[in-house]
Amino acid sequence: MNRRTLLGTALTGAVAAPALAAGTARAAGPGPSLTRNGTTTLDGQALFFVSYDGLVNNNSFQKNGLLTYKGHQYAAWYTADRSAVVARRALGASTWSTVRIGHSLRYDDSHNVISMGVSAIDGRLHLDMDSHSDGFTYVKSVAGLMDDPAGLSWTASRFGAPQSTLDGLALTSRFTYPQFVSTPEGRLQLSYRVAVSGNGRNALAEYDGVKWTNLGEWSGSTGTYTSEHGSSTARNMYLHGIDYDVNGRLHSLFTWREQNGAVMCSGGGITNHDTGYVYSDDRGRTWRNDAGTVVGVIGGADKVTVTDAGLVVDPLNPDHSLMNQESQFTDSAGRPHAIISYVPGRFGQCTTNYVADRTAYGRAFHLRKDASGGWRKTEIPVPLGSSQRTKLVLDKYDNAYAVFPFGRIAAASKASGYTDWKLLFDGSGLNAFGEVVVDETRVAKDGVLSFMYQEKSTGTTPSPLHVVDFRLPA
């Protein structure tokens, strides 16, 4: 493919929504709002240890650690004795039913999260867990369990034995970041990384209700990236998400992480750079850049790489501690939105301590594609106060909500062109450790913003794990 270039259309700052044509009228939906519905406790003594600045039960890149399907909500976590458990409740209920699924966490590594997915084609719940650059553990339920929660009891007998393959399909011995995504026709796909940070590739497997198929890798790690400081010849693409929109298009925003620290101004920073975007209209088989040009084909020699033209929608060099795996969401028109975060240039052009600089100076930005096809970015006026990630959801009116570390929530209205960001909830009373796990599926089901968080603790002392609910505009 061609040498890496930026999109011809320059990304601009925040702008107001375009004016309506003369003689037309449009009723604006309500702006963003929150009404706290209450908090439930999943586990009074959940597993607690800090690694990579995070918790294994509350890494926000899990997809999904918390999900909603057919009137019930599901959560997965590790207990104080390291057992993997999954729980369910009817929406709005105050109590959860919990089952152990036969696996114990192997290592104190916060990346060994539990991710869940639903295959609507046969009503099964799928779980993938305990995987950071090595093997994984996979568990699935009996068919129909998700379709008949009232009729089928919630017991361990409803789940199969833990496996180190997908029903016999071996993927890779260097497996990380399982993310389940449901296709429009009810199949289930599993996104994952092959190999290691700084030299890895993204891949997909697909379940059709009968068997799993490995579709193959779609991003590549090769090519040369050069900054003003030096060059790197290997990297991996970190996804901010992978999601189908209302029209069946698969979207993914991402950042690159270089293997060679020579591309940075300081060894205390991080080699992440640029925000890119690709999409697929054939269930992940063919990937295109924002202009519609094919830049990669899954399983083939032509993969999405750093040298492909037209990938970057928000350029940024590796000197600003850009976060990887942050967040994305699609709106009611199928347009992609994302949260990205880094240290803006007004605080200096070289971060020298990734955690300290992000905590002191980091800011989150709302990046989105507008109706004209351009990209817009707005800084959210809420200091991160943390090195960690922020999650994004949109309500039925396309108002945007950013869920910051410690459970703080800011929001902006679609009517303003997303320029009126303000803090709606300051996290008081939660005592949340840091990142939270948002139920991305529930907002559309019953208009509730629901997230899982764990209370602060010290050392390896277990602490309570909760789910808090907020009613959004009806």
C-alpha cells in the first residue's frame, strides 16, 4: 500500500451544529441528564490487586464485563479466592444470582479480564478470560439460556467445562484482549490480539451457532514509522473499540504503539501515536479507510499497516502520553464517536513520566465524524486526575456521556454540536478505585447508564464490587 499520509480533510476544533435551511424546522430532543436509580452490590469481598495501574475486575477495555440482554443484566468478575463467577439479575432488581464457572485466575495481572458475549443465533452466553500474551480460558453456556431467563435456572450446570480452545479451535499461544461483538444476523465474533504489545496483530474468529471459525488477522505490525526523534519497524494497533452500527457497518478507531522507544522524546513516556479509523461493510473481511479505499483484507497478505494512506483522523506524535484502548460508540445515524486522552501541548511538548504527567495534565477529548463527513474534536473540561481511561456512551437522542475514572460523569448535547460539556456527577460516595466497566448494551434497552466499579483498597485486601445505575432522558 502507499506510504502513510494524513487525511486530506483537516480535523478542526469544536464547532456549533450547522444551521437549518430557511423555512425548515426540527424539534430538538432533550439535553443530557442523569437521575441516580441506586446501587447494588455484586460482591462484598472481590479480588483486589493493582497491576498496570488497574484492577482485573475493572479494566474499561473489557467487552463486555457487564451487559444486558432480553430484560436481564449480566456481570462477570473474580472473587477473593480467585474464582471466576458470572451473575444475572432482572433489570431493576436489587439482588443478583451468582454462579462459579470452574476457573481460577492464574496470575496477578490486571489484563486477565473476563469478557462476555451473546450469540443471539442460539441464545448462548460466552466468556473468555485470563489471557495476557499467552493462552486463554473459554466457557459457554447451554443453548437458549439467554432467551429464557425465567424458565432456565441460573446454575453452574448450565455452563460447559472451561476450555483452552474455542470448542477445539486453537487460535494462538500469544492471545490477549478478547472482545466479543454480535453481528447483525446473530452470529458472535471474537476480536483478539496475536503476539505482544509493540509487535502484534488484530484478528477475528466467528461463531455461527454450530462452530467457531478463525477468520484470521486483519492488521499488521510491519513497516517503518519515523518521528522527529527516531524510527521504529514494529508496532501493534490498539483498538478503542470494535462495534457494529445500526446499518451493519463495523467500525474501529485505534492508536498505534511502536516497539522502539527511540521514537519518543523521553524514555519515561509511551510510544502511542495518532488516532486512526477503519471500517468494514462485510463483517470484518475487508477493511477500508475513511475515504472508502481498501487498506486490508482479513487472512490475506494485505493487512492494515502503519504505512497505509488515509488512516489517521487525528494526528499526534508519541510525546504526549496518548492512551490506548480508550472508548468508542456509534450514534443513531451510524457515525463513529470516540474518547481519546493525552497531555495537550499547552502543558509541554514532551511527557517524561507517563503516569505522573497524565495524572497532572491529562485531558480527554470527544472525537467524532459529523454529518458532512469531517472529523471534529472537542476537549472535555474535566481534568483526568488519573492515568486511566474514560468510557463513552450516547443516549437515544445522541447526547454524549463520558464516564471518567472514579465514576465521574460529564455530558454534552447533540444540539450544541457537543460543545457544552459539563460535569453531571462527581463520583462522590462511590469510593471507586479508578476505571469503571460500562454496560454499553443497556443504554439502548431501557435508557439507563449502568457501570460496575470496585471500591479502593490497599495491597491485596479484597473490596466491594458494585453496579450503579443512572436514568437517562426518556
